[in-house]
Amino acid sequence: MPDSTITPTRLVGVEDLGDGQVTVVETQHGTLAVGLSGGEPFAVSNRCRHLFASLGQGRVAEDGCLECPWHAARYDVRTGAMTRGPQGAFKPLAGLVKSTTGARALKTFPVVLRDGAIWLEG
């Protein structure tokens, strides 16, 4: 009988995250935004639901949400839900963008922090 144990995959060392506390990582699940929020690891799909910016090039904001590098939309890294719509020139439409992208939350992936690195489980 084949071994059904799934080996965790090392995604990134914590020391490699930089000031934004997030980076882009290629995985068997596609490109993910991987980082730390409040000391807890996260991995989510990498594309902003607004205009598809690379979230792994953004930053973890003071509130622990992942902030898009293009228009500062924010996402809860635990649920993938957009918590704030795009800002700047898009700010008047932020509520509309947030409400229309709500059904398309970022996909989240199970990760753990171990040995100074973030690991994808399963």
C-alpha cells in the first residue's frame, strides 16, 4: 500500500521576508504570497482581486492585513477576505470593489512556522 503521508514543503525562511514581511513563492499550488502577520505564518493566492497585482510584493500592514502594492486594498490573511477596497484614485469606488470581490476571496493555504521557516502543510 502506498504511503499516504504528505511531506511538508519549505516555502521561505523568515529572514528572507524583508521589511514587508511577505514574499512571492512558486509552489505546486501556483504562485503564493507567503509571510508573517502578527508572528503567525500565512500563505494566500498571490493576485489582488482588484487589478491582479502581485500581493507578495506588497506588505503586511499595522492591522495584520496583507496590503496590495498598487492601490492599497487589504486582505485578511486568515480568511482571504478583502477588508478594505482600493485607495488613491479608486477610493470613491473602494466599497463597490470590495463588495463585488467578496465572493472571490483569496485562497488560503495551511502553513506552519518551524525551524525559522514557513512550511506548507499537505
